[in-house]
Amino acid sequence: MPAPLASDVYHLKIHTTGLASSAATPDTTTTTAELDTEKHFFHAARRTTEPAGTPKFGLHDADNRLFGSWPDALGLDFAHVYAHWGYTVGPAWVRDNNGDYGIDPDTPSAEWNWPPRVDWLLGQHLTTYVSLQSEPFLPWMRERAYPKQKFKKYVWGDRGGFPKLDRYRQFVRAFATRYQGRVHHYEVENEPNAGGDNGIPPADYALISRAVFEEVRAVDPAARVYGICGTGNFVPWMREVFAAGGADYMDAVAIHTYVTPQLPEAANLPQKLGEVRDIIAKSTRPNLSILNSETGTYVALRENVDRPIPPERLAQLIKDGFPSLTVPTGWPNHALTEREGALSIVRNATYNFLAGAERFTFFGWNLHWPAIDWATGGARHSGGGSDGFALISATKDGVRTPSQHTLAIGVLTAQLEGALHQRGRAIDNAGVLGGVFPKQNGGEVAVLWSGMGKRSILLETTSPGAELVTLFGQTSNLSGNTHAIELGDEPIYLHTARPGIRVMSSPVINLRQETREPGRTEISFTLVNRNRSGAGAGSTTKPWADRVEIPPQQGWRFEPATLAFNLAPGKRTQLAFTAIAPVASGATTNAGQRSFVIDAITRLSDGTRFTFPIVLEARPTARLSPLPASLSQTPTAASAAALAAWQPADGELRIDTPDQVAVGRPPKLTSIQEEQFWAGSAELSARVKLGYDRDGLLVYVDVTDANVRLPQRWPDVRGSVVELFFDFRPLEQTAGSPAYGKGVYQVVLRPALQSGDTVEIWNASKQNGILESTTAIGAPRTGGYWVAFRIPWASTGLPFDPATGAPTRGFGFDVAVDAPFPADAHASRADQRKSQIVLFGTASNSVSTSGFGFVVPR
């Protein structure tokens, strides 16, 4: 290379000119030959001058079928691999058991189908972590089925159930004997809590764990057995396993902490890790450690080899349902940008280490991922996993390349190579998150980011100078002992020669807000000049005079937008402004957004830029559009086509995201799609249109419902229904009283699902009054149904302008759609509601108006 490489992803084009022999006369004729090749790689500098700390990272060898494919450049030595009983003592699909499928159960272990990947990894001198899988593939392996379990059906038989433990113990003992002294880490099952009704019940898992623990330790007392291996919302399941005595049969707890497509904080990851530590501390084995044996982030692949898909383009592709970028019927429901995936995995690993994790294992490593035809959806689950989880990206044409996500993992492993990762201390100080870890060389490394928005922080170090490394490996050197650093959502690494990194107090304190009317929030905060006054070491008499600027952002306006101040050393002042909220159009994807983070900017007394975030809470607001003249009458069947074609001026309101799921929401900490949870917009979603004329208000709801079925009893919400919520009270009554009362209504509509049916109206809040003279129509459509509901103005009590037909003030409003479980679900769920998704509010909408949105006339 012409110059030393910086930390980055590179795309090297190589043009070669040479001589080639003629095929006809190879000994006498040569011609000029041109050859063009490309190499795609990343570079993240290792900290080779520092001694290595404790080993801490690993790779999930995700069904990798190529020997010698381990990525040595990453410097990782820990490999996670599966070993299935049904494959090893088999495989089940051969006929080698006296004419039956499988092999004779008494076949000597030397003749078993041993998994080659274990031997490959050991042959590469890697620390190999084997996940033993007890799932029975054949009748002789199965003791019984689990309650409510659905077997996986194959030509060769049924797969699933509780194993015959005497037979399974024989397998475990033979496995431990074969790899005695070479495999030191065994895991009991993979994600046994997952799969809903097909998961392993806690008491049964405790029995399996005991079998593995006793057989492994009988052969190799030095080996370690890892239990739980939980994913998703595994904490309640783990608690039951421990109650059944499972803690006595494991040396450590394995966990998976997938959060994608959310970030770790939004998924409550720190709290979940704290719950895991608490369960362990209260168990019979309070000193059990934890190990993260598998975690990945679902990241968007590339259209062009030399650049990520831009966020705006990715959002559109996800909306269009582009293969592998969106998973409409499963988890995760969409891919993250490369930048989001990068910062998510770094934060995830940091939280795991702060919780004491022995290792953090990246998912997934397989040279066949992503599939060459990923862009056509031809092999989304190639090799057993989704393409977006691959550590290497690829273009639509199948050209493989590292991504920014790959680069960030390389930087992470390099920057923490010298860290003693199980001895870190957490940082959660005024919105600054992360941790500080001691290093083998006697110094420290901090991993820090802002919990919300951009913010400047003041750091103090005991040694002069520090090295700052960004998420993607760009390096800069800081001088002195006090450092002003601007943090965002991307973690940074800060290295010091001596311990003692400290986050200093912010000059911005006492942030308060008060909403006195919809759309206007009064904000106040205090500035403190922390320069010391008086004589003595470290004192200064420097005043702090500048201004705070709050530029328009995210549709918000601020009055005033500039706040001047002049503070003597040690003094403080309070500043205030008004934030004016945007009115979201119906087509805006964040029409229901309640929380906004804005940036305020000033400069410290030495001229250093200082940014601090302000979180604004706003009631979601939508506009009410006038109806066209063709719809200015009470809805009838004849107007159905016109209703479907009509588009409000500000577009439709959509109910189709996980955040809008009130009943049946997948756990925030998840890693698979379980059947008892909402399965995505293709299963249940809705589009809402609001309109008005001189006669009244019209609400049109088009529902996609894959399991459409009416409630078994009426009135009821345990089936396919639409719920409408209205708060027509004057604003002065709604501000401090979210309880239902006169002027607040819940109306439930039972749709017409067959020709000749009518839409039934249930005034569910009739104890507070009934909406009089309302009408409703509707009809089925392929994959769902639609309903239209009309309320005369006289029934609402709203004042309106006779000239325009528009109400002269806004009102509270919300919509929810409900759906049952599929028809083939277990009988116990035949009369149960599977999902409720809500436009603005929560499952408490039927008793509280606090979650309602606000509708204003156009």
C-alpha cells in the first residue's frame, strides 16, 4: 500500500497487464492479457504494543461447512458449535435400523456420525464450546411429548418431545469421552425456552441439565457445563428452572441478548441482565458466572459494494417489503442500517461485560452467508440463519464485502483486547452511559455514549492526556487532565495510562417542562458556571458569557430560539423557552411519536462547543380532513368504492409497528418469532382515514387480518373487531382527568365478514353515555375487511363552524384492532384474543384517556 491504512472498509481494484500464451501455439506465441480483480476488506488496528487482557470474544460457528474458514484476523479463539443427538446417533433419515429409519440404538459410538465441525475447530486450536441438543428425532429417543407441543413432521418421522434420559445419557457420556481434555465447555440445549408451546418446560429442562452435568463431570471433572441458554424474555423461565433445582446442575448460565431491531436500552437489556444476576444471587449457587453464547444484530445488506444503503433509501425498501431487509411474518421485522447495527452490538457487548459475562459471542459466522440470491428472497434462511445476521455483507449481485457493522466489531475486539473485562464499573451519569474497564498494562479504557441525543461531557483523568477512538476506529489524542468530549449514540473508546477516569458534573441542571395546552411545552433549565472563584490552586475568575441556541428541528419550533446569559464564576441562572410541537400528517410514520430529543448548543468559557439534549414529550396529533362532496352523506354500501379510493389531504394513519402492539407484543428482548405473539403487519395491521362534513365525523378503518374470525360471543373483543375511542370533552377538562366520564366513549365494531352481514355497534362505555344516531357499514376483502363509522356532530357535543362544517376545537381519539389466534391453534386458545394493536395508546384505553391522540381540524 502507498501509505499506512487507516481504520476503514476498503475496496481495492487491481488491474494486471501481462503476457499470455496462445492456446494454438503455446511455445511460440504470446499476447498481451488484461486482468481486473477486486478485493474487499477492512482494517482495524490492533493495540499490539499493549499486553493482552482476559480473553473475551467468540464467534458462533453457524452451521459452517468449510474447514479452515475461521477469521484469524479478528484475533478470536472461542468457537460455539452445535452437536445434535439425532444427527450424531444417526442421522435419522437413513434406513439402517433393521429396515426402520435411523441406526440401531446399540450401534457402537465409534460408528456414529460424529459432527466434523467440532474436530475442525479443535484442529484449528480454538477453544470449542459445544451446545448439546437432546431433541429426539426417532421414537426410541422419545419418552413423551411436551404439553401443547406440535411435532415437526418429516418423511422419516416426528421430531420433538422429552428424551429418554437413559439413552441420552449414553450419548452425552460417549461425547464427553471422545473429547475429554479437548472440549472444556458444554452447553445444555440451545434456546430451550423459545418456541412457545414447543419450548422445553422448566422442570423438564432441569432434568436434562442434570443428565448432562452428571455425565460430563463423571468423565471430565475439569469441564464446565453451561445451563439456561435463554433467549427472548427468558428470565421468568430461568426463575422456574432454578426453582426446579436446575441451578445445582450447571457451572455457569448461558444467555442470548438479541435486541434487534431495537437498541439495548429500548429493549431494557441492562435491567434484564440485572434480573439474571439477582436470580443467581438468590439461588443455591450464588457464584455462578454468565456467558453470552450467541448474540447478533440484523443489518441491512448492500445494494452497491462500496457503500451502505442510506437510511432514507432503506426505510423505503423496508416499506416496500424488499426481501431480507424486511421479515413481514417473523422476527426481526426489519433490518437496521449498518451504523445502527454497529453501535447496537458494541453497546450490547459492553452491558454484558459490565454484568460479568465471561465471553460475548458474535452471531453468525458462515462463509455461505449472505446467500448469493438474498435480494430475490431465494435463500433467506440459507445455512439455517437469516442473511442480515451475517458478519459479512453482500450486494444484490452476490459480491461479498465487510460492512461498517463488521468494521465496528473489529474495532471493538481491538480496543478491548487489553481490558480485564469482568472488572468493569458501569457509568450512568446524567445521560452518559457505558463503562470503564481496567487494562492489563495498568491503565483504563472507557466505552461511553449518550443515552439520548448529542451531549457534551467533561471528563477528568489522573494522567495527562488520553487517546480517543471512535466507533469505526478513527483515533485522536487529547492533552491535559480535563477533556470536553461530544458524545452521540455511537460509543467511543477512551484509553488512559493510569486508572481514574471520571465523568464531571454538567453545567446544565434542573431541566423541567410543563405542558399547559396541546402542542405547547414550557421548558426551563439552570446553567452553572463551574469555574472556581477566589484564590488557591485550580481557581479561576473567568466569567461565562454566551448564548444557548435551539434551532428548529424535527418539526418543532422554539420561542425564543436564542437565550443569552452572563455568569460570574460559581454563579447560576435559569433560562426558559417555549417548544411548539409539529402536527403530524397521517402519512408520517411517527405520527404516534410521543418523545422527541432535541439538541441545544452553547459554548463553554474557553470557547469549546457544548451540546446538551432536551427530551420533549408531546401528545401525538393528527389532522382532520374535509370529505369530498361525493361522500357527504351517511355511508351506504354504494359509497364503499369511493370510501376506499378517498385519500385524506394529510394521508392515512397506519397501525402496523411492534411499538403499537398492546396485547401480544413480542418481548423487547427477543430472538425468534414465537407463535403466541403478534407476527407482523401481514398478520394484523390497519389503515385509518378521518374525515368530516357538515353532517358529522367519518372514521374509515381498513384491516389486514390473517386470522379473521368473529368473537364466539357478542359483545366481546376476543375476535376480529375494531375499537374506536373518543374524548369530546373541552380541553380544560381533559388535561387533568384521564378517567372516563361524560363525553368519553369506547365503541366496538363487529365487522361484516360474509355477504349479507351487517356491522354491529357496541357502545362499550354506555355507563358514561351513548353516542346517539351513529351508523356503520363494512364488508370483507381478501385478507381482511373494512368498516366505516359515522357520528353526527350533534352527538359529539363539539362546536363547529356551519360555513365549513369543521369543528372549532380538537378532540381526543384513538383506534385499536383486535384479532384471535389462528384456527389451528391449541384448543385452549380457541376463544382467546391473540393481538390488539393501537394507533396511539395502550391496552388501558378502555379505562383511561391518557394514551389517546389529539385530532385537530385541517
